[in-house]
Amino acid sequence: MVKRDQRPEPDRIDVVIGEAATFSGEIRTEASVRIDGVMEGGRIETLGNVIIGPNARVRGDIRARTVSVSGAYQGDLTAQRVELLEGGRMWGTLRVASFLLDEGGYLHGELIMLTEEAVENPFEDIEEEVATETPGFDEEGGGEGNGKDRDQDQD
């Protein structure tokens, strides 16, 4: 288990997209990838880590062990661990086992926590009970006493 103070070592970095570079395409490697420039689409697949630097703009899908984001990212991301660091911004769908959000990080999207075992929803029974026990209740908020019927009667 990786503690907050113990960031994973980035192991060997095979691919670096520098600040002045723009890339579009597919990267497959067993080592880590560092992006400081622009990735305009495509996919990164690695058994290592992906580091998105503070000035980077990355649009594409990523599959990696750990992804650290200090810049901007948009896409579908699957990883064991994602670190959204101060100043980092993410849009899209994240599928992760571990997620770290530093103060000053921004996420707009869906976060799906991956687990080895199914997690029971403790609210499922309550939602079903409310739906069956409340007269006039429907899932869109319609029915008696919600104000919708009242507005229509006052014409």
C-alpha cells in the first residue's frame, strides 16, 4: 500500500514529450511516460507510470499503473492509482483502485473505484422502500405534494 507521503518511484522513463512538442497517436511501453507538451488524441498503454507535467495538455485514453496529473487531462483513464496534484485538472471517466486529490486539483467527470470484491450499496433497500411505501411517488419527483400538479391547476 502506498502512503500519501510515499509517491511511487517513476522507474525508468522511456518516453518524454517535451514542452515544445505536440503528439497524436499511440504509445505502448513497459516503462514510464512523461508528458510536458501537448497530446492531441490517441492512447497511452504502459505497465509503468504516466506523469503529466504542469504545462501539459493531454487529450486521449490512458492505461497505466500510476498516473500523476499536474497539468490538464481529458479522456478515459484506467489505473491502479491516480494522483490529481495541485493545479492539475481532469475531465472524463476515471477507473481507479486508489485516488488522491490534492488541494487545488480539479475533477469534472466520473470516478469509478475498482475493487476486487463487489461493494454492497446500503441505500438500495431504502430507495425501494420509499418507492413502494410513498403514495404517488415516482422516480422523477412527480406525484402528490411536489408542487408540479399545483402549478398546472392554477391556470
